[in-house]
Amino acid sequence: MDDGDEMHFCTTCAFSQACQSQGYDKATLRKLHILVEHIGPIKQGEYIFREGEDFNAIAAVQEGTVKTCIFDAENTEKVLGFFLPGEVIGLNAIHNSKYPCDAVALDTVMLCRFSFQKMALLASQMPGLQTQLFRLLSRDIGKAALLTGDYRAEQRTAAFLVTLSRRHAQSGLSATSFCLAMSRTDIANYLRLAPETLSRVFKRFQSEKLIRASRRESELCELASLEKLAMPILRN
């Protein structure tokens, strides 16, 4: 994968939109580029950070998928989210300066890590970068609130698939065909559904030809129908 240079960032860079929209010159981009620390490959199952560790950096996923989770008093895992290429992990640690959850690689992961203190200082000098940081924070909060409320299993599953579709599209990837690096158990956990319930919903979606699924490969055959089903959650 092309990881960019002093003038151009890789296609999955979480900050490329800010740089392109503002038309920053080479000298300005160099200030941001030298902050980047390339991390990886991180193997499947390895931790990127652990709950309670000191917060000192945010990281953009360049390749692979990352799961965030916590464990309750009974040591039961609760999946909080999944992060795809072009998305940033660690934003929820800003307030308390501690990572509030674990971050685990679901497959082989490559990261671009940024010192948050240096990033925040640079953002004060680059309005477009500051706006992008606020946008990423807002998106992170939005994902956390996505599945609150009393919704049917079909609606939750459809919202999950539609959201994945939109997130893939934002990173320049296919909006209808993608690999689900997360297990069905993890997806059910995230959606607050029993694994058997999620399995039934996936089978129903396949029988109705809304999706095709083979192992972890998925194709959204009727995206408009899924969007209609997810509308009460996504609202647009």
C-alpha cells in the first residue's frame, strides 16, 4: 500500500480530506507528515492498547480492522465498535487521558499513529485539520449512539450493514462487497443480540436476496431495501 509522501497521503488517511479541501502546500503538509509513526504489522488477536493505559496518541487504521471492547465485573466482554481503514481509534481517551477500553486487531493491522499533543498544537495552526479532528470526534460519538433505543433485530442488523457500506465508501472501497473481519459472535455482541438471533436474521436476509454471504465475504444485493429497513435508526 502506498503510504504517501510529504505532498500526498495514502488513500485511507483520516486527514486527507482536510488537506485536500484546504489546498495545503508541501511545506505545510510536511509538518503533519513528520508526526506520523507507522506501526505494524499487528497480528490478529494482538492488543493495540489496553483499558487504563495512559493516553498519548491517536491512531488511524491504514489496513485491517480493529475491535474495541471492555469487560464487565463478571469478565464478560462487551464489544463497543469496529474500526476500518481511514478511521481513528483512541479519540474516546481524550477526556480522562486514559484509554477507556481495549483495542484488538481482528486481522493483520497497519496503523498511522499521531502524538495527540503535537497533533492538537498543529491543528491550532491549520484550521482545516482542526475541523477534521472535530468531525472525527463527532463521528465517534455518533457511532457510539447508533444502536441505542428499542429496535428490532432486523433493523439493528440492517443499520450495521448499511453503516459499514457507507464507511467503506468513504474510504474509497466498495460499498456493496466487503470482507467482515469480525466474527458473527462479535457482531451479535455489538448489536446486543443473541448469536442465534443474528444468525436467523442473516439467513432471512439471504433468503430474501437482500445479501449474499459466504464465510466472511458479504455482498449487499439490495442496498436500498436495507437502507429502508434501517431508516428508524439511521434517520437518513
